[in-house]
Amino acid sequence: VLHGPALLRQRADRPAPRDAREATVSAQHVFAAAFLRGRLTAAELCPAALADPAIRGLAARVSVAVDQAVPQGGVRLAARRADGVAHEVSVPVGTGLPGREMDDALLAAKAHSLL
């Protein structure tokens, strides 16, 4: 479960994106692609990634829940493995947002990955 402010659910609760544009604003697809591939680049938002059965399968198991305790721009992931072990990770401010600006090296790497 991805927990976040109401805006996360309103704008990004898109469990089955139909195209690359929708994939960019699908919390489920973005999480699944980044988790499985260890990165989130343009390749994770292309038609092949949208059709990837592993990404689609994991994305289908991800839900979005409103949690007003999570600050705007943040997210908290709560997951339970098949063996019952629970994990939780919080990101109070997303990369690139005020308070967590990208430095020149990170910005250059992101730009390079998009070319």
C-alpha cells in the first residue's frame, strides 16, 4: 500500500495505465517498474514496460491510500512479503521538490538518461 496525501490518490491512483502518458502519473506503475528494475527512466515508461507482465502483475497488487499524516510530496510504503514479514519505508519529500532539490550531478544524470 502506498500511503500519501489525498492529492496522491486524486492524481496518481491509476492501477492500469493505457499509455506512456498515463504511466508517468500512475503510482502503481511507477512503483512497480522502479522496484523491479531498480531505476525509473524513460525505458520504464515506454510501451514495452507497460506490457511487461512482471511490472503489470506487481502494479496490480499496489493500492493507494490517503494518509493525512504523510506530508505533501511524500509517500509511505507498507508491504508484507509472502512469508508474512512486514516492511515500511517513508519518503517525506520526493526528489526534486523543495527541501530535496537535485544537485547538478543528479540533474545531469537524469537528463542523460532521457536522451
